[in-house]
Amino acid sequence: MRGLKRSLIRTFFAGIVTCLTGQNGIAADKLRFVNGGFGLWAVEGPRVGQQGGIFAKYGIDVEAFGSAGAGETLQAIISGSADMSVGVGTTGVLGAFAKGAPVRIFGNNFIGASDLFYYVRADSPIKALADAVPSQTIGFSTAGSSSNMTTLALIAEAGVKARPVATGDQSATMTQVLSGQIDIGFSTPPFGLKELDDGKIRIIGEGNDAVSLRGQSVRVDVVGLKLLKERPDVFARFIRAYREVLDWMYEDPKAIELWAKNIGVPIERARRAAFEFQPRSARDPERIVGLDSLMANAIRQKFLTQALTSEQLHELIVTPSP
């Protein structure tokens, strides 16, 4: 009996050690992620990768929380309350870096704006983005976000005349559209698909209606300079883990199941959002493209006063080799 008791005690403490350490027997290093658009497939890597046990293999413990958009996201990293983020609007990052913010780009998050659609209430007279007039409004999340960048590009390139208004996250934006506070909202699936299927809203355009965005890394992944300087080994392990997570998300059905449960949507709707609107080809972490046109957009949209030099870009982008 005494031997059994000792065995149970050993098992209990072994369980505690397992919970507190990675597979290599060392305490897991904690990383805090902040993401605008929390719950979107393209920014869910940190959370589902943690739930799927992939980061634990590399001795990393991820904590993920949301923000209302790129402005809040960057501020959290600048202040040190978060270490990293994925899926931040590129123009906002360029502008913040140019002003001296301690942020760096460690990878591409999404190329193009095919995952962003614009919608109106089902009874709206607006049939297409170009139908909107200056007295009407079109939403984006926060200044510097990818939805902000896309909306401004549509105004500049696609003849959209509606007045841009910061409306917060996608849930808040949907509420404002359905209540008539704004005329045109934005969304990234699966958010908005239920309302679309229920006939409450109509899609009137998409982000790629702004032609310049189709070949740009409209969102990037960002790390705080403090983490790079103080814990470079943790960053290196994270990069290896995160690339494994990205492959796993598109190869293992468990990832979609975890995501669908996290955001409370049917599995088929989650699968449609992930594979139809956010294909793996748009999410190559090493493929940051369209920097010249991105900087031109940032200047036009007043996030930059002039293009960054090649030396500044070399300092800003820290995408490691595999």
C-alpha cells in the first residue's frame, strides 16, 4: 500500500513537471501574441498551433489575445505588453517603423486582398462599390490596418466615393451596417458568411477590386525589437515552429476543427473560409512582395512621407531562412 502511495505521488509530480516543461525537459518560453481580427484563419496560427501541441515541441508557450485593429496591435508591441503579431497591415507597419517604432517584419502573412469583401444591408440601394456617393460611408477597422489600406486603395483606384470611417472589428462593423449607422461594411470569412447565407447582407465588392493590391503583401507578421535583442534563441525556435504550424493548418483536418470550435462556426463554413478565401499560396512566410508599390500606397495614404531606403528595409525585414 505504501509503495502504491509513493508511486501515485511520483506520478502526480511527474504530471506537474510535464505541464511546466517542453519535451526537452526545460521550462517553456512564453510568447504573447496580439492580433487584430482575432479569430480569422490567417491570424489563428499562434492559437491553434498552441492547442495542437506544435509549439510545445519547440519549448514555446503561446498566449494569444485580440485587438480592434493594427493601431492597437502595434501599440501593444511598442509598449512591450505583447511580443509579436501576425496579420498586421503593411502600410501601418511601414509608417510605425519610419517613426522609430521598435518593430520588425519577420514574414509575409497574406498576399493580395481576395479574403476581404465589402457588403451592404440586403435592402440597400447600393449594388456595387462604385455606386456609393460621398454622403455614404464605408468601414475599416483602425488606422494602418489592412482593411484601412484596402479601403483607401479602392477609393483611389476603383472610383469608390464613400467616406471611410473607422468602425472597429468585424463584429462591431456588422452591427453598424445592420443598424444603419454606416452604409458599407468589410469582412473576412467566416465572419459575414452566416449573414450572407441568411439573406441579411449582400456582397458588393472585394479587396482585389483595387488592382494594385493583388501583387502585394498586404499583411505581414511582426515582432518587437525587444524580443529580438533579448531572446534571439526563442525567436529562432518560434520561426521553426511557426512554419510547421502553417503547413499543419492546411494539411491536418484537426487544425480546422480547432479553429471552428474557437470561433463557434460549423466546420464546413470554417473549411470554406480557409481554403476558398485564404489559400496556402497567399501565405508563404518568406515571400514578401510588392514593397515598392506598398510604399507608394503608404505615401499616398500618408503613412510615409517618403519611401524607405534599401538600408532601412534591410533593417526592418528580419525574415530568417528556413
